[in-house]
Amino acid sequence: MDPEPVARLRLSVFDSYLRMSPRTPDPEFPVRVVAIDETSLANIGQWPWPRTKLAELVSRLSEWGAKSVTFDLVLAEPDRLSPQELAHALGTERIPTDMVAQIARLPSNDAQLAQALSKAPSIVSIVGDRSGARTLEAYRGGISFAGDNPAEFVPAFPAGISSLPELVAAAKGVGAVNWLPSQDQIVRRIPLLISIAGKIYPSVSLEAMRIGTGQSTIFVKSSGGSGVASFGQRTGVESIRVGERIIPTDAQGELWLKFAPTNPLRTISASRILDGTQDASDIRGRHIFIGATAAGLLDLRASPLDPSIPGVEVHAQALEQMLSGEHLVRPAYATGAELTFLVILGAAVIALMATSGAITAAVVGAIAVAASCAASWFAYARYGLLLDPVYPALSVALLYIATSLPKFIQTEIERAHIRAAFSHYVAPPVVAEIARDYDALKLGGEKRIVTLLFADVRGFSAISENLDAESLVQFINRLFTPIAETILANRGTIDKFMGDAVMAFWNAPLPDEAHVENACRAALRIAEDLMQRNAEHDLLGRSDGEAQRPVRMGIGLNTGECVVGNVGSPERFDYSVLGDAVNMAARFEEATKTFGAGIIAGERTMAGAPNFAWLELGSVTPRGKMRPERIFALAGDENYAASEAFANLRSAHARLRSAEIEPADYASALAECRALAPHVVAAYYSERHDRTSKTPVAVESAKS
């Protein structure tokens, strides 16, 4: 069983539990977010603000009786708007020396913020960093642990980024703002402790709880500590205590978040604090987080309840949860209980399969799985326990399949083999037809008349030079996905993709009486879709004000006898075609470069679809051949072939190829062909006309 998809499924089950029964927020909202929001940016100015504004904000919150004031911002650089920084930026050439000296004596903006922090129950932020090389001062608060050292289990970082030392020294506490999302980038847990270069630091939410409740020490209980049943194993962190509050964690010291729905009452605009319009009673006795909520500041996270919430709200909700005591817990015994349930249920299913049959075993297994799901939900809703119903349910289902369906699997093995062999080459209806009628399929190799299609991107080297590797792969996928769909929709078989080219064939593995027409329709649809996507700039993307270079393709069609079957070794093979007709189709595709026609076919293909719109181009002698081959440009389907527009095009093209035509008439015929079908046949004759400017001769010996 692949652990990653199952783990994601388990998380999705826990997410559904949380959506059905989220945490009920305290109506008094003991934790508030003072937001740097769009209103604040409009009223105060664009971010970053002068640190004097932040100092004013901290002082106002402290005066109004906030229990704690926490910055969800790492203020790592000096304020660029400080007088000293401005004077330094302007230089002595623009400011007199004595004025620079006077400015230097002014208190810096950072010093004013430090002074405000020193008078408030303040917490500033740090962040663990995996790529940096900066070390931080040791945590000034107390962290005491019973049992194994928690630094061995909590998320570890080799270095960190700190707020300015003078701000850290002035603040009452310091906390980390790291968040560690799951692989789907959804925040479900946050680390309450992290290790930076071997030193332990609390999260901002845990530190805000310590400062706000007037505690001096954080107590950590790990494996080996008193009352922790670890049976001699180093099982990690079990809980964290601040004062009288015990916070259960997982083995890495992370807190499972039981989110409450986002509520606008939790958030206060910073501008209302600064202009004094906010009621001070909304601040008094509450924990305050200062952070960015404006979308333009890009501090957004995803939670199981909301695809986009401000990062500061994650920390605020974590503290709110710790204060409420309404936690989610994945207990240490959970894995053992789940395995025990699985062993008992699995043994019962096997016994019932042997004694009572598959139906009874299925009924009992289904009831047991339903009971495990119900028990998991009850444990969550009543006790906040996270017990996994996914692994037991899937394991029992797989066990039932493995023991009850061996005969069915044995009878289906040949059908599954054929479906797997052809699912990437032919359309699903054809796969179903093959599975129904084995007699119509020969995998060992047989001679058959097939129609082949080669399609190749023109100027691929120039395109690839302007794209990086990732963009190039995206371009190829965007280009070939609809082409593959078109081939399969017209009953074609995809042989292979070759870089910027694709090869397909018709009339195998199943007979197709209309294989020539189906191949022609596929080629026309590919060309039509490519023109439309070029017009919409759907392939190379759009660029501001810059014209997009269109993507061109040459398509070659040929019909002939080939050997069709599995080609390769017994261990690895492909269903493919071999024969001279394959080489000729590739040569006809190359001929599109010379003649400028989008689609060129051989004589047998033209004869197999006589009702389509064909224009004879002449004869070519392909590389490696002694005998010339007549080639034709495919201009359209039966409807276009019967139209007046094609009649005019055919007449103009006949005059263009006439050996007796005069130069003036040649230019007129060429212009008419350009007007009627600019991407069909005009390019070769245009080049010939520009080169010679005299009567052309019919093309009979061009090399391809």
C-alpha cells in the first residue's frame, strides 16, 4: 500500500471531521489580531511603515491593557526611514556636516520602537532558516524538560533570522513564526518548539501565552519522563505545560490545530488603533497579534476550513486553542490500537471466507469497517482524539480482495494485459472492442495495409532556445495533448512521441475499412486546431505587447503494407509498425518543408480518400529511393472539396504548375493561391518565383 496517497486520504478524513465540527470560538475573543490591512495601508501609507508608527501602536496597545503584544513580523533590518539612515543615504555632499552630526544624535526609529517594547508585555519574532548561516542568542526565558531532551525531536534548523538585537533585548519575549505545512501546503499543525543550532525556542503563540500569563518557564514532558509510558523507547515529546495549562502535542512537539471559522470580530484594523477610534475595551485583557492581512503583503496560508487565511491568524488561533483547552490529540496508543483492530478483523475475514463464503465475509467486513469509521468520528467529536479509520478500512478491503477474488483475477488477467498494452495507444472504445474480441487481434506480427501519420514541429530548435527546461516540457505537453486526443478520437493508434514529433497509424490493431479517411480527418483537425491555438497564443503563452511567433507543423501521410505487431524483447516491447511505407511517410513529412504545404500525402493515400480536397504537387525522389513518388497536398475534407472555393484554388494551382505560364500570370496565380489557401501550397512556389522571377517549370525531381 502506497503510504503517501493513504496518508493524504487520512488527512482529508481528519479535515472533513474538522469541517463538520470545528472549534467553537470564545465569544469574547481573548486573542485579537491587529491587522496591517488594506485600510491601514490606505490611511497610514504603504508598507513598510516607519518604526515610530509601530512604536506608537505598541504603546497604545500597552496603555489600553493588552495582556501580550506579539509581532508576527521579523524586523531583521534597520528602519530605512530612521533619520540616520536617511542622512547616510543622502551623504555629506547634499547635507552639511554639522547637520549630519545633529541628525546622528537623534534617537533612531528602531530605538523608539525598542523603548516602546520595553514598556509593554511584548514578543518579537525569529524564524528558523535552513539555508542561512546566522546564529541567534539563546532563549532568555526558561525551558525545563522531564525525560529526553526535546531538541532531539522538534523541527531543527541550522541557523535562524532574528529581529534586530536591540528589539530582542527590549522585548519581554521572543518566539518563532515557523509553520510546517503538509505536502498539500495546508496548515494542520504548528511547531510549539523548534531547535536552531541546538538551542530551543518557543513559537510566538506559546511565548505569548507565557508572557500573557506571567509565567517564567515552559515545561516539556518527553519520553522517559515521569508518567510517560514509552517502554524504553525514545518516542518524543508528549506535552508542554505553561503554568497550569497542559498542551498535548505530537512526538515532534507540534500542536494539531482545531481551527475555528474565520470571524471578522477577531481582527482590528491597525489604523483604528493609531487614530484612537477603536474602543479600548476590545484590547483590555486580551492577547494581541500584530501582522499583515492585506493580500498584497503575501502572508496567506491555507487551512482545512479556508483556502486562504492570513498567516497571523494561524498563530492567533493556536493561542486561542491553547487558552480554551479544546485540543486535537493523536494519542501514543493510536497506532497500536489500529493495528490490533486490523489483525482481529483480518483474521475474522479470512476465517469467514473459508467457512461461510465471500458474501458473509464481505457483510461482516463492511459492518466492521463502518463501525471503525463511526468510532473514529465519535472519538473526535467527544474527546478530540484522532483515530485513523482509513488504514484499517483499506487494509481489510485489500485483504478481502486478495482472498475472495483469485479466480476472477485469473480469468481477467488476459483482458487486463491487453487493456494495459493498448490504453496509451488507442482510444478507450477501441480498447473495449479489443477486450471483447480477442480473435480480431494478432500480437505476434502480421502484414497489413495501414495509413501512417508523421507530425513534426517546424523550427523546434529556435523555440527550445527561448524556453527553459520546465517551460519546454510544458510547451510540448500543451502541443501534443490535443493532437493525441484527435488521433485517438479518429480511431488511430499512437506509435510513439519522438521529442517534437509524433507517429501514428490506422487499421491496426483492429481492422478499419475507413482508415485512410480517418487518418486524413485527423491530420486536417490537427492543422485546424494548431491554427486556432496560434491565434489564441495558447501554445507559447502571451507576452505584453510582444508578437508571438506562431508554431508550425508539417504532417506526412502515407498508405502501404507494413508488418504490425509487438517489436522488442520479451521483457520490454512496443506495439509498432515496420516497413518501407513508414519511411515514406516520414519523407513526405520532410517534404512539407520544401513545398510549404501543411499536409503532404502519397498517391495511395490520395487514392484511398478520393473525395477529399487534394492538390497534386508533383513528384519527389525521397532519400534512399530511385523511383520518384507523386505527392499531393491535403487542403480539406469532402465538404471543402465540393465547394466553389476549392474549385478556384484547384484552378489557380493548376495554372501555377503549368510549364507554359507567363511570368505575369504566374504572379497572379500565386497571389490567388495565397489568398485562397496561404498555408497549403504557396510557400514553395513563392520562393521559386522570388528566386527566378521567370517562367517556372513543373516540379518533377525535388529531393526530400
